[in-house]
Amino acid sequence: MTEQDTQANGKVLELDQVTKRYGKDAIAVDRFSQKFDTGTYVCLLGPSGCGKSSTLRMIAGHEDVTSGDIKLGDTSLINKSPAQRGTAMMFQNYALFPHLTVLDNVAFSLRMAGVGKPERHTKANELLELVHMQEFAARLPDQLSGGQQQRVALARALITKPSVLLLDEPLSALDPFLRIAMRSELSRLQRELGITFIHVTHSQDEALALADHIVLMNNAVIEQAGSPSDIFNRPQTDFVARFMGGHNVVTIDGQLSALRSDKTDLIAETADARAIPTTVEHVEYLGRTVNITVSSPQQGQLVVSVSDDQYQQRRWRPGESAGVCWNPENLHPVRLSSTH
Ligand code: ADP
Ligand code: MG
């Protein structure tokens, strides 16, 4: 999308130095600045308590900003009510009205806006079709599975035609199988609608799988933002490397670096004098890959990820001595995070 396109429809969401304090001392979000291009799938990622939900609630208007500005296009949102913002929020617990049918749940905000019954039911049916729930229109929420309730909650949020859909941990209540299925469903919806989704999650896998753009937070600030492959392959700090997983953080000649664990090799200790001497601590069989945790006096714990085939050829056992080595080209320099 070009600068001109995004300006033309005026729907770039911009957070400028947004800060949230609860009470005097607690700072939940500290000068969060970020632009979200139209039609982007954004994941707001980070450990529990880092300020993701507070950020989302400030965008939605369910929480005041302490300072800073939030703009959609040229318009500041901070003095607008949630309904006036052009954003819609899907809550973690779906919050469907138990006494209303699926159709009336979806049509609810149109009823509030004074739209007549035939028109709001037509629109609600269109949205139910979009989320593949049209045949459940007459049911009550407690006659639906968790995954179906979630589709209804999505339809209900989308009926206001938001420019930005906000989703707080939308998949966390689902079982792992359904979670993966709903992941592709969310991705399809976002592509079909062409609007911006901002999806809060603490799951690295979920963010990598879904996002065009990841904003990784820690302790109230943005630690790093970028594409999934940027964040995974070019972590800027040791925190990012450790949080995303799949990396070893090593110190070589005083330089802190990250090294992908699938690019770290385990060899017989005597095979190469340059290898770091280690002891195998434990072996985790994951199916396609096997993670072998080793420890060394200089580098502490390191994880070496090998393929199942490699592991079948050389089955490392706890207590064995092993050498760890890598191609220096795969070392990626990082700085020490200031948010620890
Ligand atoms: P996340 O969604 O990343 O887990 P939150 O935005 O919910 O993080 O919380 C960030 C910080 O703000 C936490 O320390 C949390 O305890 C605090 N916090 C969140 N909501 C409130 C509130 N309503 N009152 C006081 N503190 C809050
Ligand atoms: Mg949260």
C-alpha cells in the first residue's frame, strides 16, 4: 500500500507517545508510538502484564489515555466514545447476550443505532454468512460451541463496519485444535475485509503465524516492532531472542549474540578443538525435531535443535559430554535489553 492510498482513505491508525498510568505509580503503557497501516494484521505480543490489553482498551475507548494521542487518519480519537471511533472490540469471553438469538446478538448495535428490524436482520444475516454461521441464526448462545460463539462475537463486532477490529486474546479459550482452525479463519476474514486487525496475544506461535506486523512489548514499552521474520531472525535485544524462543543467547569475546538453536550443532566433544565443551542435560522429543539442552561453564544452558532423522542417527543421552559449535555467519549480534 502506498502512502497516497493510505492517506486517501484516511484510515491509518497512529498511536503517538501513548501513556497509561493506573493510580500514581503504576505505569502500564509508557510512551507507546506506532503507526498501523490500513489493512494490516497486527499482533500485539508480550508476556502477561506488559500492557497489551491496556493499549487495546485505550484504542477502543474503554480506557482513557493518561497522555499522548491516538489518531485514525487525521482525526484524534481520544475524546470520542467507543461507538464513534470506527473501531470495534471483540472480547476474550465473547460477552454474548444469553437471552438474545444469534441473529439479534449480531444485530444488536444496529438496533441501538435505531436501524429498523428488516434492515438490521438483512445486515446481520450477511455477517453470519461471512463467518459461516447463517444456519445458527435462531439459536441462543448457550446452544453453541465455544468456536461457534466466537464466530458470532466476530460477526457482532464487524456489523458496525469498523476500520479497525480489536481482538484481546481471541483464541485463548479454545482448545489447541480449534485454535489453529480459528487462526486461519481470522486471517481469511482480515484479508476479505481489508481492514486492520489488532490482535493481542502472549503466544509467539500465534503472532508469527498470523501477523503482517508484530509489536513486541515488555514492561510497558515496545521492545521491537517489525515483520514476523524480522522479529524472529533479527532480534535486536536478548529479551526478544529469548521471548521468541528458538535462540541461544551467547557471549563471544564480550559480544552478546543470538544464534538459532536449529543452527547450533552438537558434535562429539573431541571432534573439533574449537567446539565448546558441554554436558547434555535433557532431551525433549518433539516429533519432527528434538531439542537437546546442554550446559557449559562459559555459556550456561544452550539448546540444540536437531531433526528427528539426525537424532535417530545419534541419540544423545543426559550426562554425555558433547561439543557445541556453529558457523560464525549465523551469529546475530544483540544488545542487552533495558526492559528486564
Ligand atoms: P497484559 O494485557 O499485557 O497482560 P495489562 O494491560 O492488562 O497487561 O496490564 C498492564 C499492567 O497494568 C499490569 O501491571 C496490570 O496489573 C496493570 N493494570 C491493568 N489494568 C489495571 C487496572 N484497571 N487498575 C490498575 N492496574 C491495572
Ligand atoms: Mg491482557
